[in-house]
Amino acid sequence: MSKKVRVRFAPSPTGGLHLGGVRTVLYNYLFAKKHGGDFVLRIEDTDQTRYVAGAEAYIFNCLEWAGLVPNESPLHGGNYGPYRQSERKAAGMYQQYADQLIEQGHAYYAFDTPEELEKMRAIYKTAENPSPQYDHTLRMKMRNSLSLSAAETNQLLAAGTKKVVRIKMPQNETVSFTDMIRGEVSFDTALVDDKVLLKADGMPTYHLAVVVDDYLMQISHAFRGEEWLPSAPVHVLLWKYLFGLEAMPQWAHLPLILGPSGKLSKRDGARYGFPVFAMNWTDPKTNELTEGFKEKGFLPEAFINLLALLGWNDGTEKEIFSKDELVNAFSMERVHAAGAKFDYEKAKWFNHDWIKHVDSNLLLPLVKDLLLQNEIPVTDESLLLQVISLIKDRCTLLPDFVQQTSFFFKAPQQLDVAAVKSKWTDEKKTFFEAFTETVLQQTDFTPAALETAFKELAAEKNIKPGELQLPLRIMLVGGKFGPPVFDIAVLLGKKETAERIKRGLKQF
């Protein structure tokens, strides 16, 4: 690669950040890091009607949580700003290029009103063409600087008539480029309409802005979703007309992430009960909450690990990757062109594996916050750390820690007595009264020593130990769950273990 690698993610601040968007960020980030380049975040707020307050801050919060922080952005600054398109428009960065295209004959002014456009779609609608477009077949029938005389055009411009600038798509050209994932891709320009480049308010559309901004920000590689493939011929021509094709970034169009019924959407999440956004997003207009992976209980390390493998692999059977391992292994050539199916059960598997193997110290603040939110008093962090190490292989999502750890800090108020009531006997009650004293007098208070004392006492009372372990567990934790029962007792301590057995006997 001759010039420095510079990649960009350019979201619109219109709502929550879909996991497909985060995957695009991830692939940009990994590619930049691998090649010693820069990762740029540019806010594409050209459509002010769709702008949603709070959405930009939300995007940055998501990327910070996922550990995918850009080198340059509206927040982080840089030498190629402004990093919001609305600010770039104010600085006059787009008008000059629209003017250049008009002067070259590659674009034109269109004065059509919304009503005239609707009329066009109605008049020229046929069975063969149910959705007429503003293209080479219809442009001369519309009100624009191609169909009007120079005098009429100048008169409308002088009068301040509302107008847009449209690209003049050539009729019989084949536009081609080499996609890093898909290879050679070609388009017939006759099938593409004359896209609006500059809107009536002077704001550029995505088509003009993405080309101008990528050029001015010296972007070397542009990775985006395959839904942008149909727009590629417009963008290739804009590069050709304005800056020359040799200046164009290398492109890669990423595969879709598929849900149970096609492209994964937030409706799939609501319908099937899994998150599709990185973090919780509440629509400020409707107050509708869309759940996020963070709040569902995913570790960011697991989240980016599972996202990386939605459309890419390193050619081996390896599935668990740290971020550094992903940087080293990643290549755009190994991204698949076909859509990647999102499997929530597999996603949870990734999270379970990360929880199981990650350093317990990293889990400590996350679990402590969850316990405090559930009004579980954590008075001893060193105890919590031991508990996390003991039970983390039983947890798939972070909220699982609440049930699995809360009884260490707060004695259960209700016991699942029904689970053992039918087999409860006076002999077992006598056993536990004696075992309470054994616990208090035990000098070697380790799980193994306590289990040995438990079994010896059971033998002395002529009761099978297996019939006694479930009642003990229920007395200590409240139900049929948790790690090995003697590990629980040792972490609770002699006094608390004895107290819980005594309280339990009153309920049995």
C-alpha cells in the first residue's frame, strides 16, 4: 500500500447503532490498526429532517463501550475537519464541486416541485415501469436546465427559484470497479437515475458528500454495507469527473447480517427477544426502547469477537479472538460476499466463553454494579472476587451473576422447602442440628475437610450423604442452584453457615 491507510465510518445520527454498523466499525478499525493507519469517524448529518437529538452522543458511547475509539472525529479532533457534514457545508465545501460538475456538463439544475415529481411518477407509470425515475428517458420532459433554454434557466436562478442539482448519468456506459471482497463489479449507467447531489437547502446528499469528504480527508479505503452497491456507479462517476479515478479509495461492500427472515432488523429483535443494537436506545419521539447487547449482559470483548466472525474467518477453526488477535489475523480478502446469519444462541456461547476465561478482576466492577442495582449489599470486594472466580463458568450473561452471587451477601428470605419436604425426616433434622456444631468447631475449614466431616457425620447417623446435600444447599442459598455446596459454606464462613442452617430448620 503506497499511501497511508485512512479508513472511515460515517454514520447518520438518526437512531440506535445496529450491530451491522458496529461490524463495519470493527472491520475499519482492525484494518487501520493492522496497517498502522488512521480510523476516522465522520458524522453524515446531511439529512436534517431525520436528525435525532442525542443520537451522535449515543454513537460515541457505543464505540467507547466496544473499545473501538477513532483517531479522528468531532470529539477527538484531527487535521481533516470539520468532522460533521453540516459544518463542512457551512464552510462551503460542497457547493464548489456541484458548480464544477455543472460547468463540465456532468450535472444540471432541476427546478421541479414535489407536486411535479409526483405527477411524473403517476403519468409515466406503466406495467413494465411501475416506479418511473428521473433518468435519461424522462429528464427532457421535466423542468431543468437541460430541457429549458439558457435564458429561462438564468431567469429562474435570478429569481431564487428552489432547485436541486442532479448528476447527468450517461446513457450507454459501463462503469466498473474492483471490490476487495467481490472482485470486478460492473454497472450499466442506463439503468441508474439522475441522483440529487445538492438539495434545495444547499445541503449535499450522501452521493456528493461521501465523494468530496473521502477525497478531502484522504481516505484510502472505504468499507460499507452492500446496500450501497446500487449507488456505486454514481460515486465512481463523481470520482472520475471531480478528482480522477486514481484518487478513488479502494472499496469493499460488506455482506448483510441476516436474521430469521431476511436482513436483520430491530423488529426481529423485538419479535424473537434478542438485541440488535450495541446499547439500549430509546427513541425520543416515540419513547420506544430497543434493547442493546451491553444491557443484555454482553462483555464488549465477546461482542466484537462474535461480530468479527459474522462474515469473516481466519481460515482456521479458531473462534475465540482477543482484539489484538483480530488485528493480527484480519484481512478484507477473507470477508465473505454472502450474507452472514446471526445466531443469538451462538452469540451467547461467545459471551459465556469470555466470562468463563476473562480475569475475574475485570468482572468485579460490572458484577458489583449489578448487585447494587438489585439492592444486594456488597460489603466485601475481596469476597466478591472469590465468588466471581467460583461461579463465573455458570454464567452466560452478566445478569446471571445476580442469582449466582446474591446469596453470599444477603441470606435468602424464602427457601424452596417444597423441593425436599416430601423426603424430610426427624433423623435429618437431628443430623443438621449436629452438623451446625460440627461447622462451628471445624478447625480445618476448607471445602474438602468440611465435606469429609459432613460424610462422616452422615455415616454415623446412618443417612446417605446424597440425601442431605440438597437440603443443605437450600438452607444456604434458597434453591436448587449455585456452585458446590461446601465451597459456598466456606466462603460464607462458619458463623453465617451455622446461622443459615438454624434458620432453615425452622422452615423445614
